[in-house]
Amino acid sequence: MLNRRKLLLSVAAAGSAALLPPPRAQAQPSPAAEWLDWMAANRAKVGAMVDDGAGRVLAHRAKEPMVLASTVKIVHLTAYAQAVAEGRLDPAEQIRVGDWDIRHPYVSDGGAHRAALTALGIPCDEFGIAHDPERLVTLDQIAAAMILFSDNAAPDYLRHRLGQRALVKAANWSRPDFRSMQGEVLQLIMPELCGPTPAARRAIGDALAAKFIHSAEFRRHTMNRIPAMPSTSVRQWPWTSGHMRGTAADLAGLHRAVAATGGLARDHLERPLASLVPEGATAVGFKGGSFPRTLTMGMSVRWKDGRIGSLALLLTGISDEQQAGFEGFLTAGLDALSTPSGFDGLARALGA
């Protein structure tokens, strides 16, 4: 999953060039080109909604529910920001790290929880569990970790504090599908418990998450099951394909609403890509997501003339090798919102 450190490293590498290029050196293709070619050949595996704010609009399978991965976290962030604005939550509230940690079932987050604790100067073990659970962080630091590091324990903590109804209200989506990420991972670790429908998975996930939180014996059982959990994208696909879904239209709409409304949610979303703001723009809001065979992103661009562009791009069926090419995927989305040629390139790829 994208984090600021990986992004800055990739941008630095992409921006380096020899001072004296060899004769007949040819321009390198855009890092987005490979992704546009893939989308052109796999249109049935793409959901897209793009509105550049200047009159160009693209919708491709925009109302088809698709796996969201971590892009869903904008919903938790928006609900949290609304609660702060209404005085129901205090972003400076002190939270025990142990109360955050307990919603992290050790694995399947790409090391995000461990990276978040490390960035906060909190020593932890190899699984990302703090050595001292009595350490304190602010509620807003947990929200920040959810966006900057894509920490999975953070949305579960916020869901616990806010309740399911607050998420549904914040999203205002036609078919909301919000579950415990901890519960989902526990169903991956123990696939024989995985529910057959979204409703069943949500109920089972909530029950497993509660058991993990309250039972040390179940936590030991979970740890013992980790070595045998499905470990390849093929074996994990049944789980991935049944994960939380949403539409590109709904996701792009929420990014646009947050960009227009401002406040705490917008502040958090506009930090990860602060180094990639296009010329003439004020800020880029962003949340990406990654699962086996799946890449997703939601984005907004605010321009100095007041217009707002918004985008959601949801892909599934990609290869393991393509997972490493997030820079090109990100470039395709940012180009589509910031240049007419980028928008036209994506439109051509999707047959629009």
C-alpha cells in the first residue's frame, strides 16, 4: 500500500536523469502507459469515474460494485471528521496504544501498523505490537496513521468509537458495505470460518474481532494459525473477491464532497501527495488501496481558480508483478485529472 516514504522514493527515482544522455537517447514512455494499455485490454476489470472539474466527465462501469481495499478508509475519516466538527470527539484525546493495537491481528497489512508505531517513536515487535501498551497517542494520530500508512487497526478503532450508523451517514452511498477489517483478516487466517455473503462476513467478522479483543486464548490460537494461512494471491482470491465493495461513482463523489467541504478530513487526505501538486493546483487529496490482484484509488484535485476534479479508479485481476507498479497507476489517475491529454488517454483506454 502506498505511503509517503515509498511515494517520495519512487518520485525521486523517476525524476533522476543523467546529465549527458547518450546519443540517440529516446524518451522513456510515461509510467502510466503500461497501465493504460492494460486497462484497454481489460475493460471489464475496471471501474472508473472521472470529473476533471473543467467539463470533462468519464464514467466506465461506474455503478458496478467492486472491491475497494483501503480506499474505503475515506468513509471512516469522514465520519471521524464530522464527529469532531460536531463536538462528539476530541482529536487531542489521549488513547492507550494497547487499545489501538488490540485491533491489529498481527498480519496482512503490509507492515502498516508497525510503520505507524515506528513513525510515532513507539517501540514494537516484528508484528507491530507495542512493547508498552500504556503509551499514549492522540485520536488524531490514529486517524493520520489510517491515511498516511493505511493502518488497518485505525478504521476498526474509529468504527468502534463512532458506530456503523455514523459510517453509513458519512458515506451516503447507495449500497454501503462497511465491515471490521480485523474481522476480515481473521477470516483470511481461518478461511473455514469465512462467511459466504457480505452480511454473513460482517456478522462473523464482528464476532471474531470481539473474541480476539477479549480472549487471550483466541489471540494465541490466531498466532498459531498464521503460518498455514493462504499465502499466495491465487489462494487469497476467494477472500479478496468477497471483501468490502463500493462503486467508483460513490467513491469519487465522496472525494469531491470532502474536497469541497474542507475541514479535518480534507487536511488528512491532502498530506500524502503534497509533493505532487500539479502546477496551478492548490492540493491533491488521495487514498489508495491494494489487495492481491487488486489496486484502487480515490483522488481529488483543488485548483486555484476554485474548480475541483475528482476520480475513482478501481482495478481487479492484475498480476503479482503489476502490484509493484503503483507509481504508474497513480500517474495515470493524476494525469487524468490535471491534463487534457491525460484525461483523453484514460478515456481512449476505456473506450469512451
